[in-house]
Amino acid sequence: MADSWVNPAERIGRDLHLDLAGGGGRRAALGRALRAAISDGRLAPGTRLPPYRSLAADLGLARNTVAETYAELVAEGWLVARQGSGTRVAPRAEPAGPPRVPRPAPVRPGPPAHNLRQGLPDAASFPRTAWLAATRRALNAAPSDAFGPGDPRGRPELRRALAAYLSRARGVRTSPGTIVVCSGFAHALSLLFGGKVLRGPLAVESYGLPFHRSVLEAARVRTVPLTLDEHGARTTELFALQDARAALLTPAHQFPTGGPLHAERRAAAVDWARGSGGVLLEDDYDGEFRYDREPVGAVQGLDPQRVVYLGSLSKSLSPALRLGWMVLPDHLVEPVLRAKGEREAWAGVTDQLTLADFIESGHYDRHVRRTRQRYRDRRDRLVARLARRAPHIAPTGIAAGLHAVLRLPPGSERPVTETAARQRLAVDGLAGFRHPAATMPAHDGLVVGYAAPPDHGFEAALDALCRVLPPPPGGD
């Protein structure tokens, strides 16, 4: 019972692992060991040492040996001793030695003053109150099995809600059984190609997101670029690609150059898939956001057995939610599930249930309508500012989406992006999205995202953009 309660300070002696080896006697060895423990941080400044009687018993030393060592270290400044407070490590105990030479702190660039990078929605517009209410409703209504091992297909509540929404809003022909929930577009690519559900070579558009090409390269998939023009990808080139097995397209709004895929080219892509046994991958990354034209339905509606439809919440709600979906041809559902594994390891059940309620309650439609108007207003302000300050710079791809492409004079893109970086303006150059093997003529330009800046900083961001643009031909 004597050991049932021990003062914490008295336990320290058992846990210090003091090494008493070395010559000079036991007292000298204890002094060296305590100095080392203080130097390497095991005994932090202010730490109370055990009473010398306790430490002596733990280490098998004479009490006088410990008491004299404590007194020696107090005299040297390693320890301090006060009546009623015991013996503690000195607040500024430092080992003797040459003065330290301070190292210069690494220079890190600060955050941009203005962020006009593409792909970023307005984080401030996330519908927190409505999302919280949907979470409460969803959790109250959720069956107990929702909190067991996750189904790799995704929660049935969400797949039902998505099937109804995508059919109504995007013209997708689907049912809950052909939908597989994932964590986003990149995850879908990893499952399809990293999981060997589909194999390359893969035809892609000459301009696209480099990160997606990185995902495909990691899966050892060779990509072949298709030429782009004002009508989108030239899908007739697919017929000349003898070994291509799949094609990745952004039909609703080509990324990043803008514009929908022409109807004849949509039909040609489907004809190629039917005739070759290939598969089309339809990236509908911002299909909800259109401003000056009627909505363009999904290519998937033309042939659900030859098109994989891919979507996510990264633009419409938030990339932080990590939720996306694949609408698959019947013959690809089981291979994708095998690639994904027996249990859901990516998409959390709470977010899935919440999104299902958010869609079915109508809050998702209302949120999309509000943000569509918000982004259209941002787009209009960008266009108006350019018309006043830089009328020689033509914005393109502005009928839909969250970004515009500003075409620049040849040779000016790199100087402009370098100037923008020095002035802490974050903006993307068009060259960064070009496929390395593209043969079509290159164009200088900027990809300007207009959704992310806060309201109070949007005008300043536009001013900063106009300041880095090149002057008109013949101007100063």
C-alpha cells in the first residue's frame, strides 16, 4: 500500500534513464547525467526534480551523493532550489559552450494579395445554415445500418437523389444502380485507370488540367491530344487513332478555353465509341453554371452504355466536401466496385446523407441559382472592367463557368505572369494547361478565375489584373 500514491515529482527518478557510466566516481557520473538530461530537453526548464532521498533510493546511491550533486548544479546555474518549492531545473539552463550563431529564417512568399486562380468557387457562399439543417434531418432519419461498414457504391439515399437530379438538371439517363460515389474527379480517374477498369491510350483535349494528366501518368496511361477550336475538340480525329480505347472530354464547357462541344462533334464522339468499342469519359465539372445560352445536356444521354459521366461538388458547393460520382455503363459497375474495394474508404457517410437531403429538399437547386447569379455578376464586372481599361484584350469562354480566358499578344504571357507574381496577384497562364504533345498552334493567354475573391476585394483584384496586362499595340 505504500506505493499506492506517489508524488509525481518522485516518479521522475524512475523515468529519467540516467546513464551513470563513466569514470570519476558516482557523484561525477550523476552530475554528467543530469546535465545531459537538461541539455537534451528531457528535463525542461521548470521541471521539479525528485527529493534527493527518492532519487538516491531509485539509483542505489547514498543520499549525501545526490544532495551534494544537487548543490553543485545549483551553484553552476543548472538548477534552482527554493524553500517549499523543492529543486527545479533553472528557467534558462543552457549547456556551456560557444555562443550560437543564429541562422537566418527561410524566406517564404506570403499569400497572394489577390487570388484570380481558376477552379476556385466562392468559399464565403457555402450555405452553412442550410447544410447544418440538412445534416440534422439526415442524421435523425438515417437507419442504423448507415453507421456500419460503408458500401462502396455509396449510400442508397444519395444515389437515389443523384439519379433524380442528374436526370432532371443534366439530361443524364441513369438509375441508382449505375451510380458509384467517389471523392471527386481525380479519384474517379484513379479507380478507372489505376484499377485497370479501363486501359489506355486515352484521347484527351489539347488543353486540360495538368493534375489530371499526372493522375493518368501515375497509372501508366498514355494520353493523346485532340485538336481544339472554337467548336471544342475535333472528335473526328478519334477515328484516326487506331489504338485509343477511351476519350476524355469536357463537352458542356471546354476546360479551360471555354465553349460547348458542337452537336456534330458530340455525335461523332458517340459514333466512334460505338464503332470502336471505346468509352467516352464526360467531365461535367461546371455544367450548372451557364449565363448567356441555354443549358447543354450531357453527352451521356446519347448513349449511356458508351459514356461514363463524372461529376463532383468542387465547383457547385465546395472542394472541401470531397464528394463526387460516376454514372457508369452497366458493364462497368462491377469492375469499378472491385477496384474500389469491399468498404467505402473515401466518402464519409454523414456528408453523403446530408447531400441527399440537401438535394431532395430543394436547397441544392436554390443554392445553384443564387451562385449562378453571383458568378454571372462577377463575370459581367470583369468584362466591363476590361472594356474600359484594356479593350484590346478579348475575354473568351465566358458564356458559362467560373473563369475567363484572356488572349494576350504573342510572347507576352510569361512577362505578364511574372509581373503578376511580383505584385502578389495569383493568376494562371494558359500555357500551363497545354498538353506537352499538342500540335495545334499555341496561344498566349491568362486563365482568370473570378469566383474566389471576397466581395470587398473583388474590385481591387480587377484593378490589379488590369495593371499587369500589356498595353495596346503602339501604346506606352
